[in-house]
Amino acid sequence: MDSVWFTQTQTARLFTAEEPLRLAQGGELGPVDIAYETYGELNAEASNAVFVCHALTGDAHAAGYHAGDKRPGWWDNLIGPGKPVDTNRFFVVCANLLGGCQGSTGPASANPATGRAYGLDFPLLMVADLVACHRALLRHLGIDTLLAAIGGSLGGMQVLEWALRHPGEVRNAVVVAASSELTAQNIAFSAVARKAIMADENFHHGQYAAAGENPDNGLSIARMMAHITYLSEDALTVKFGRELREKDRSPGFGTDFQVESYLAHQGEVFLERFDALSYIYLTRVMDYFDPFSEPGATDAVRERPVNWLVASFDTDWRFGTPHSRRIVRTLERAGQPVTFREIPSPWGHDSFLLPVPRYHDTIRAFLDHALEAALGEGVDARGAVVTPVGVAAGPKALREDLQILADLVPDGSRVLDLGCHDGDLLSHLIARRNCTGTGVEIDPSAVLSVIRRGIPLVELDIDFQLDEFDDDSYDVVVLSRTIQVIRRPQEVLEQIARIGSRIIVSVPNFAWWGHRLRLLRGRMPMSKELPYKWYNTPNLRFVSLADIELFFAGLGLKIERRIPMGIDGEALRHPFGANLFAGAATYVLGKR
Amino acid sequence: MDSVWFTQTQTARLFTAEEPLRLAQGGELGPVDIAYETYGELNAEASNAVFVCHALTGDAHAAGYHAGDKRPGWWDNLIGPGKPVDTNRFFVVCANLLGGCQGSTGPASANPATGRAYGLDFPLLMVADLVACHRALLRHLGIDTLLAAIGGSLGGMQVLEWALRHPGEVRNAVVVAASSELTAQNIAFSAVARKAIMADENFHHGQYAAAGENPDNGLSIARMMAHITYLSEDALTVKFGRELREKDRSPGFGTDFQVESYLAHQGEVFLERFDALSYIYLTRVMDYFDPFSEPGATDAVRERPVNWLVASFDTDWRFGTPHSRRIVRTLERAGQPVTFREIPSPWGHDSFLLPVPRYHDTIRAFLDHALEAALGEGVDARGAVVTPVGVAAGPKALREDLQILADLVPDGSRVLDLGCHDGDLLSHLIARRNCTGTGVEIDPSAVLSVIRRGIPLVELDIDFQLDEFDDDSYDVVVLSRTIQVIRRPQEVLEQIARIGSRIIVSVPNFAWWGHRLRLLRGRMPMSKELPYKWYNTPNLRFVSLADIELFFAGLGLKIERRIPMGIDGEALRHPFGANLFAGAATYVLGKR
């Protein structure tokens, strides 16, 4: 896996003075050169292209080694032969951003009008301008449609912009540790960084190159501060704690603590590879990014859905989970197939660059399915992936209680399956019954196999996070054998009634005769349905069918059907005395 | 409450060139002038003095107005007539720190050796040096012992240092939003701030005053960055969101967003009132503070306990709850009476300066009790407050089930009461049975009255945070009618067995005949003991006496006594068939 392979940066002139790039804010820019690298082979149908968008300070050299490199490209742990973005199967493209300083045209490039660096005369850019260059590069490479675009942080913003505005060009969009709108805190940090650069005596209003100087103090202060925000507090503690550099030295204002020495080093090496003007331009690009605020922002993807994978890291405090959830919520509301995971990782925002196993497994599962679907029969005339391949390959026979549930779902419904486990019900409904839908699950072992099957899945806590889903956004909401692990059944049922037109709930019956008998003997009930001891059961709520029917009535939910089931999940042949004889029951509920 | 009252700053020369201050790191400093203010009247016994320690950029002007002030002192919402630190009852002293720049001797003061500012020749300070000046000021004012010392952030660090090293001088210590050791992240932010100041072209190696200049850019960058860390992300979002300053202006690198304009203003006004040298010296004081790392750090307070109130704010990400918990844990292990609260407040670290009601109520309750105890009979020969006044005033009669518990506790025990509600049991044990102890409670309405009664109380989640308490640190741990709301009874019982020598647990019995009867009728049990419906009960665990006795055995706990109780908490006269007839039971458990 970690064999050394070599890559090279190329440059393409994508816009000229005569045919300039038209900028999102108005104005033009030309010539525009873009530096890029490619890995792997484009297949004959040009259907295996993956575009990698880099973050604030990245470059085109994402993977492999350049001759003389001590270290490989910045995302080499993710991209390469046999890796999640497998260069044996995908054709991978990565380009240095417009506005960057590593081969692409940016504010440090020569302004043809003056012959010296643009400096602050370079136009202010928007994420759309970065994407415009990526799109021009694709045309240059003879590619119409991407199998996937993938990016973290500012890279994820480019993916979001691209897929939202041009969904026909991006079948699958992977947006990691990104944001659809910076918070005031995010903007504040960048503002201080820019102030440090622009207040440096060597900045010379951006014409420092002409003066033969560099605003090194300002840029290293900016980098040091940003670096703090890239790591979690715990990560810094684990790495450095309060260790002193030299125990015997008397305290002063130098780099007494290890963390100070580390930061100073980060600030210094950054000067060798990055330009202060690119830093102020590209941070401002992020400040102004706000794609969902525009009218009709999701019109294009409503017309032509994209398969989305959105991921965040639990310790990221730069673009943490609330940023990703905002993206997921908005895409959900636009009817998109969205998969979302919050990945546990101690390393903060930087995690998106690190080989966190659950993160890499998730990307691998998502892309594997995307490729199979694109190569297989699951692509419709518009190029959109419509049928999960795992499903098309034939799902296993449904468990009897799930078959009972499935039979209650009308053909062609949009289904939200809360507590979907490994996705059997949804898989069946999508493959056999022309449904669409989303699973909700929080058990990580189940989540991965659902993603691998190409079923959209949102990882969230049913008790507290159902407000992710819009009013009346699903035809059917299923809550199968899950109510007993919920802490707040009333709030959850109210949310479900808000989200779905029809509700299907299955409930284990605590008043089953076997349980009553055990309690009569003075012990807490246990059974196949309730297999745990009282102190370690995940089941927190115990309810009889008689109780739950009163509960439904109290919430204004009408019982349209009740199907009592045996203790093994089978339909009861004689559905009398259900509260005594049923081990469980399935209800179809409607709103009054 | 908000009447305008006037205050004045005075200055005292506390050390001279002949009798200099001996510094913690070695070396001497003299002369030392300290600026201070006092509010209220010292009583005849000099027993009502409260010392207020300020944070990084505060000053002696804590409350009231100076002539010409538009705004009152920095802690005026807390200190004043009728306020929590009530100047009608307390004599309040606040001093500008050594090393500061608002009347006290600091690095910008004239160095007698050169006649110009000390600059970087000023000695590096430790928190102990700041406290040495406070102590000298007290002697100057004729005060031996403080009723209380109180401070937030760096102010709390001074209180911690003072009370740990000189517990005879501080009866009650209030430590808010502080830390006993900065994390790598804390140090990193300060390192960047110092770099911004010291890299400023106008810093002139600290001799900027002589050059007639000021490192304004560096100091304002430092302040802007620090200001971001003082506020929570949510607070910034609520205050500014993504609002632009002028909607029509085209984007640039100025203060386009409201938050940028606010920060720039914060940086600017700070220049008028603060000195760059003080900033670098006082941030370094914080970096090096680590009182618990010293050998014998808690020896003095073990000998002579101090009443501690430690408080944190849930959105503080500079010195958040983990910092306060570390202090609490260490003091707990030293057998101190410690009260701890985590206060919900949206405003981040800045909350300690704001009139957050639960925070102010807590300080008021703690200080009210401290004063009553000092004025009343509850002070022992050493001056330590030993008997809570609310208790001495005579507690109400105990509820019958609590009386059963109390009778099981040996006289003179150290008792940890998990789920102590309003503290009746502890109050009784302390007043009547010569016990000491700590309550644990999470219901905010109960917490305040416990604090007002002078009973140490740690606000924490029994399910997840019992590792706050040291092995074998209590004689008796009581868990009264609380096991049913615990999610992880096994882990909690294991923790309890680790903490206490003897365990007293009372448990409601789910197998009481009345519950069995109701389930036989097909409904979930409800009663006085289980008064809730299945979907809204805080009770998550249902257990019969038969089950729990097996559970205790499985954990290696020996049942030393079992006292079955009726459904109303009364002792049963005929304790036969307890699993059927008892509504609850109390167990005394020992370790095998």
C-alpha cells in the first residue's frame, strides 16, 4: 500500500487575455494558468474521474512523490493504489486553486498591465471562481462528468458549490469538515490573521516583492494562530501538555514550552511554501462563501439530485459538526440523497488530512458503491445513480417482522427509517417497491454497511436531533422496534408526526403473558425480545400495548391498523387479547 | 440597587528599595507601589473583609463610579449595596496587580537603576508575587484574616494560590472560571499574542516609551485574538452572525463584517488603557502557574481547611469546566469542603464578568452563609467555619425514610450523599451526628438551598463523573432513591464501592404487589413511588428487590442489613415477603 510512486505537476493555460475568466463579482481575469496533477487512468467511458479540491494552503501535489520529495503529497494517505481513492480504479485530478501560489495564477503573479505582481490589484475571488477554473481544467482534460468531487475544509466548499450549481457534472459529492457559511468566530480569526499580515511593516500595501521583502512576521503569526484552531485542545494536550523545552532554563519570553517551540516552527516553515497575499485572498474567499443564502440555491439539484456524503469530526472546532449538519439539513430539505457521519477523532479540524480509520472506511464505502453503480446498470439516462448496486444484486430475504412492515409501505414512497440497522427494509423498498429514502442509525457497525449498499444514511441521535428533517418531507416514517431505547418518546413521536404523513411503529409488548408471569414470580422480565438484565439493557422504556395505544391517542395520532405479532416477530394467526398474547405489535398511524 | 456611588483609587508603597519584595523566582523588587480601592466598612472584629482579585487586564476600580466615569468599575454588577458582594455588609478591597499598568508597579514603571522604564529588565513574576503584594496591602490596612477572597480567571488563580499557601488568612475562597494549570492550547494563544507584540517594529525590545512609540499593532492584534477566546462561538453568532457593516459596499480586506468592526474597535480602545509590557508579563505569569505540581501543595489546607466555591461556565472554552474540575478533584482529595457548580451561560469565559443570575445567586448564597457563620457561633478557635448556620439554627424533622438512613450512619463519619436533594440528610448528620460530608446533586433548584445551608455540594452527573472522588475518600456513600434514574447502575455501584468503605442504598421495588397487579391488568405500574407515565418518567431502570440482591452479589457487595419499607417510606413492621410487600428497601452494603 505504501509503495513509493512518482507524480508530476503540470500547468495549463485555461484562460487568456483575449478569452478571460469572467469573475463571479464582475470583472475579468486573464491569462489564468492552473497547476494540476493526475493519477491513474481515465477509462474509455470517462466515467471514473474523481476531482480532489484542496484546502486553504494545499497545492496540486496531493499524492505520490515528486523526485527529491522527502514526504509524499498532502493527501497521500487517502489517494493511491489500493487506498480509499484508489488510483488503480479512479482517475484522480487535483489542481492548485486560482489565487494560490503554487503554480496557479494568484495575487503574487505578474500583472500583465504593470509587469509586477498584482498585489492588492488582484480581483477579490469567490468560491465560484475557483470552481470555474476546475471546470475549465476538466474540459481541457476531455471530461464531461465527474464520478465524484471530494474535498475537505475550503476543498469541501468548492465541492458544495460545484455540485449545487452544476449537478450534471458531479454524480457524487464528498464534503468533509467544511462549512456553507462561516460563523462570526471563524471570520474573526481570519480577520486577525489578515490584520497581522497587513500591519507588518514589510507588507508595503501588497507590493513587498518589488521591495525585495516579505511580511514574514505577519504571515507566521497568522499561521501560528490558524494552527491552534486546526487542532483540538485535547490533541495539543496529548502532544505537548505543559512540557518545557529545557527544564533548567529560567523562565523568559522565548519558546520556553514545547508547544511554543512547535508553533514557532510551524510559523517558520510555512514562510517557505506560502505567500502572504494568497493567504489574505483565500481566507476572504471563505468569509464570503454562503451558497444557500442565494435565491433558488437548490433548484438545480432538486431537478437533478447528487449523491452526497457529508462528514464532520467530533473535536473539530473550526468547522465542526454544526457546520456539516447545516449543509445536511439544507440538502435534505431539497430532497437530496444525503449520507452524513460525525467521525470521532481526537485531532480536531486537521483530522480530514489524517488516516482516521472510520473516516477512510466511510469514503471507501461511498466511492466503491459510486463506482460500481456507475459501471453497472444502476445509472439512468441522465447519468444519475438511481439504484443501489447492493440492492440490484438482490437483497437477502426479509425477516418476517420487516416483511410485515414493508407490506404496509405504499409503492413509490419516500421513506425515513429511524433505527434502520443494516438497511434491509430500505434496501428492499428501494429495489422492489420503487421507493426512495433515508436511514437513520447510530450504531457504527451498521452504518458502514448501509453506506456500502448505497442507501443514504444520516447518523444522528433520534432522541435529540430529528429537527434535521423538514416538515412533511417524507411520505412514511418507520420506527421499528426502537421506541424502547428512546429517552423521550413523546418528543420523538411528535417529531415523527411532523416529518411524515404516515407513521409505522413496531413496539415490543411488556405486558406479554411471559413477562407478566416472570414479574409475578418477582423478577424483572427477560425474553428474546427483552434479552437484557435490568442494569445493562439499552431498553429504557417499558410499555404495554394498552399503554401505548393511550399514548398515541394522547398525541392525536389515529391507529389505522394494528398487527399483533408473536414473541418471535411472526404475525399472530388469532389476533385476540393482543395485550396478553402479543410479544410485539406493528401500528400504522395517521394524523387526525 | 443601581444607585450611583463614588469610589477612589489610592496608592500604598508596600515595599521599598531598603525593604524590597522578595520574589518567588529569587531576586528582589523595590520600591513597589500598589493601587487599590475599598468599599464598605470594616467591622470591629475585622471579620467581614472580602478581597477581590482581578483578571489579566482589570484594575483596582472594581465597583462604583469615579468622578467623570461614564461606566462604573469592572465588577460593579457583583459588588455594591445590596449586590451579592454586599458593600453594606462586607468590607471590600481590590488592588491593581503587581506587574500591571494602572497605578501599581510594573514593567512600564521607572527603574530606579536607570531612570527609564524597566522594560524587559523587569523581573519575571509568578502568581505568588502578586499574592505577596495583596498580603502586604492587607497588613497595611490592619486586616489579619479575610472572610473571603474572590476572583475570576487570573483573579481566581490568585485566590487559589493565596488560600492554598496561607489558609489561615482566607476562610472562604471563591475561584471562578480559573485554572490550576494552563493547557498547551492556552499557552499557545498567549505565545502568539506575545509574538505579535514583540515582533511589532515599535516594540524596540521593550524600550518603546523612550523611543516615544508604542507597539500598537501588536497589542491590538493580541487583544483581538484574546477577545475571540473570551466569547463563545454561539455568543459571537448571536451578537454578529454574518452581518455586513454596509450592505452595498463591495468586498475587500477592510472591516466588511460587523464582527470585524467590533474586534477592530476592541483592539483600538484597549490601546488607551493597557500597556504592552504588562500584557506580555501577566500572560507569562499565567503560563507558569501550576500550584498543585509542587510537593506538599495541599499540606497547609489539610491542616487548616478552607471553604471553597469553585465555579465554571459551560460555554467557556478558555478555562472551561475541565479546568475547574481539576481544581475541585485535587481539593476534594485533600479533604477540603468544596462546593462546585457549572453555570450555564451563553457568553463563554466573559461570563464571569456578567450578571448571570444563577452565578450571582450562587456567590450570594455562599457569601451569605460565610458571613452568618463568621458572625455567629459557628467559628472554632482556629477561625475556621465548622458548623453550617442553617444547621445550627435547627433543621426540620427528617422524613421517615431519611431517618432510617441516618440511623445507619456511624457518628463522626465523612459522608458522600449522591442525589442529596435539598441536603436534609447531610444537614442532620452534620448538626446532630458530628459528621462531615459532601452532597452531590444536579437539580439546580435544590443546589442553591444546599449552598445557602453551608453544606459542601458538588454539582455533577452521577452516571459519568464519579471519578471526581478519590478511592476510599469517604466513610459512607449514600445513594437514596436514586438508582432508578441512573443509566449505568453497574458502573455507578462500582464507583461507589471504590469511593466509600460502607454503602447505603435505598431502592424502590418494582415487584411490589401493587405493581404486579397493575401489570397483570396489562398496564405499566404507577404509584406514589413510581408516579410517572412510561413515556415521561425520569426513572429508566426498573428492578425488583430479588433482582437487585443478585446484582449486589454479582458486584461482590455483601448485604449487611436490609430494611424493607412500605410504599410510603415507612419501616415495615413485619419484614417478611419483602419482594412482594415492600414498596422500597434500604440496604447497608460492605465490600467482600
